Amino acid sequence: MAEFYEIIILSAIQGISEFIPVSSSAHLYLMSEVQNFEIKSLLTDVSLHLGSLLAILFYFRDDFLKLFKDQKLLKLLIFGSLPLIVVGFFVFKTGLINYFRSIEIIAWTTVIFAIFLYIADKFSVRKKIETDLNLRAILAIGIFQVLALIPGVSRAGIVITAGRFLNFDRYDSAKISFFLSVPAIAGASFLNLKELTFSDIEVNFIVLLAVICSFIFSYITIKYFLIFVKKFSMNFFIIYRVCLGLVLFWFIYT
């Protein structure tokens, strides 16, 4: 029963924080520091990410099918994903990723990139994906996305920040973030799968539950976050990030 509740909590954190600008890696790390969960396996982590990946593929299924006809957008998304894939592979294989995992780093990045998001969200809207997303813009966004390797930055957050700096509206910036999340999540899952041995791979109830719950939380988050960004600014997430950062500073420096 304990494993059931742990999977629900981890699925909620993964599914919700993966697609909004708050950093899923930071929240999962902080939860692991606060709670001594019994479930600590790469297979569980892969299962949670698989649920998120399936959710975004299902939600945007029509858009992804259109990509095969819209070769220009498909190529742009590939180019935009390359910086994160290349740098992420290097950081993961060299073990540098482990040096970024600390509460102090999370505290600082959570606040600093909340400020960047606040500034970017004040930029005017002059561009649309359909007419203005070009190689220069997508590469700029892709380079910004590399910063998401640092917990607390937030991949969704930094892509939306970059999109707003480039004068795309919140909805289109979020949509670009969702599109770029597919290779990002798939790449992270693939690297984790390579670390698993054949004996580690056992499809059981917990694994299936992790995929299903992560899918549900991810799908709901995608749907309602897109509705949210059409009506509201990023201020809610900015305030949340600043408050979280201040709480972490209090624990670190007092």
C-alpha cells in the first residue's frame, strides 16, 4: 500500500511539474530529500517519464501527424532539440549532472529564472509559430533549453521565457515547449534505460501504475495549462517560484 501512495505522489509531481514553469527535476529531488520513499529505481523514473511522453503525444496527436506534412516545422523542431540532446548526453555521460543536484543550486535557479520569466512575460507579442518560427529563433530557444539541465531552471519555464523574449505569445511559447518536450523526455528516458540491466526490467503492477498515473496527471496539466496561458500571465508561477526559493534559502542559510 505504501508503494501505491508513493507512485501517486511521484506521478503527480512528474505529470504536473514537467509541463509548467516550475522544474520537475527540482521538485522530484526535493521530495526525495524530504520523504524517504521506498521506491527508488531507474525503472520507476523511466515509467513516470514514459507516462508524460505518451500524454503529450496523445494530446497533440493531430499536430504531430501534421508534422509529417509540414516538413519545415519538423526540421525546425529537430534543430531546436539538438543543443539539449548533445549537451545533455555529454553532461550525463561525464557525471557532471550530479554536481548540479543540490538544494542550494535549486534555490538560486528557482528565484533567478523566475525573474527572467517575469521580465520576458512583459515583452510584446508580434509573432506566431505558423509564420515567424524560423531556424534562428528555434536555435535560440534550443540553446536556452540547455539550461534546463540544471534543476530549478525548468525546461518548460526556460523555453517559454525564450519564446516570450522572441515576441511569441504565451500560448505559442507553451506549445513550442510541449513540442520540444518530446525529444527531451525521450532522450532522458533512453539514457536511463541504457543504465538498466536486463534483470532490472520487470514489468509489474507498480511500473504500469506509474505509467498510467503519470499519463493522467500529465494530460490534465497540458490541457489546463494551455487554457490558463490564454487567459492569464505567468505571475502565479513566478510568485510560487520566488516563495519556494525563499523557503529553501531559509533552510540553507539559517
